[in-house]
Amino acid sequence: MVRDTYPIYDLKYKESFAAAVRMTKPLTNLKLLGRTGAYWYNNSDHSMKMSIAMARHLLSGAPMADKEALFTA
């Protein structure tokens, strides 16, 4: 494990990203949870808030809040 690091892009990241998008495009029920590359600070409170919002969304169809709402106090 390397502490305090972020992923870096290589020279072929656009092609790799496009391949990942093509693979996931057919998945109509894919839900992403977490920072998902937003580079927002995420602590355990944010993780719990996102998890509860996702559970409500999945169980009742409640709309998901914008990420800005999830990362505010």
C-alpha cells in the first residue's frame, strides 16, 4: 500500500477509458458509488451518507442527490 497517492493517467488513458465505457454501456442497471474519480475528499461520514442515499434509491426509487449535496456538511 502506498499512502497519500492518487491514480495517474498514462499516455493511453483515453483509449483505456473508452474501452471501459464500451464494456459497461450495455449495463442498464449499473450504479456507481463513491468518489468515482471526482477527487473530492471522502471520509467515513461521506461514505455512509452516499451508501444510505444509494440504498434509498434502490429500495424506493428515491432520486439520488447531486454529488455536491452528498459532500456538504
